[in-house]
Amino acid sequence: MTDYKYKRVLLKLSGEALMGEGGYGIDPKVVDHLAKEIKVIHDDGIEVGVVVGGGNIFRGVAGAGGGMDRAQADYMGMLATVMNALALQDGFERNGMTARVMSAIKMDEVAEPYIRRRAIKHLEKGYIAIFAAGSGNPYFTTDTGAALRACEVNAQVLMKATNVDGVYDSDPRKNPDAKKFDTITYSDVLNRDLKVMDATATALCRDNKMPIMVFDINEPGCFERAVSGQNVGTTVFEEEN
């Protein structure tokens, strides 16, 4: 068994991560890849919670930008995250893991209601808890939902899986001279407006001393190394006084 630094982690996945090379929807091959990456640490006893976005199906902000009522558009985005959560549950279970979808919006036929104590019990039993529908409130992103759930279930780290291998001072896809940070403080993230997560999520993590680790989910074995505490991306942490 690998020596892991973290026993309980909250993984934040974007909806876009599920669509693979396509421009929309869910790619079953991507879901299967994610499940296999998570299974490695799950089988070693690591407790895993997952929050997934819905941008591969519908983004509330984009809908509002097109003239829709913002609250209505955000609720549509929350429903999109439930579809993604169900796809992840299917992928996890096909790979031999037990998973529970817990929704912040009540929909008993397809998901359990989110109840904090029940979520913690699921994690303690070795189930993967997939938290859907964000926080259940409009005007808040799934980043904020992930930060909230990480704090609520007493995760030791919030791990944000992206398509970039860490946090840079500018977009590395546009600027070849962009500088990558191995570590950075919450205050620097907010002051530099680095878009690691939205400002509300970053501030919530800062106030509760919840470290954020940003890494590339597409690199094989990266998730296992990240949970082991290896420097595979960027860690956002609380600056010591």
C-alpha cells in the first residue's frame, strides 16, 4: 500500500472534463478513465467525495448572458450536474466501487438528498459520495459548492482536477512564458485574480484553512501521486503568521 498524505479528499471535476474530445455531453471513455484513476486510491482505503460541474451540458452564467433570468439559468445548470453525477456513479460502479449520488435539490427517484451526517457515513463505509446540484442555490458556482462540501465533510484537501498542470501567473495556453507556482497563498490567488476557483470558494477555503490542490487529471497516475502528497501541481495554502 502506498503511503498517502490524505485520508479523506474532495475531488472537484468540471463538467467540461467529462466531454473528452467532443464539444458537448458525456464521453463514456472519459468517465471510465476517471473511475480507474480513482479506484487505485479507493482500493487502498482513501475516502473520496466528488463534486462535478455541469458546463458540458449547460452553464448558468452563459444562459444568463444570453438573456435568461440568472436564477432560472443557474437551476438548469444544477440539473446538468445531476446528469453528470449519475454518469460518474455508473462509471464507478462498473469499475467495482460503491457510489452514492447526493443532490442539494430533492429528487428522490434518482438521488439521495444531501444530508451532512449521511454523507460522512457514506465516506466512512468506503462509498464514493458524489455531490450534485452544487449548493442548491443560484448565484453560487460548483466551485463554491465544492469548497462548502469539503469543509462540511471534514476533507483534508480540496483537489481541483483541470486540464492544466497547476496554477500559472497567466494562461499557459496563450503565454509560453507563463510561470507556474508550486505553492501559493489564498491571498495571492485573490489579489492576482488567478481564477484558481471563484473568489467566494477561495475565500471559504482560506477562512477554514482548507488547502486547494490544482493538478492535471489527464496525466495517468497523477491523482494517486497528488493524494500521496507529491508535488504534481500547485497547492494553495494558508500563509503562516
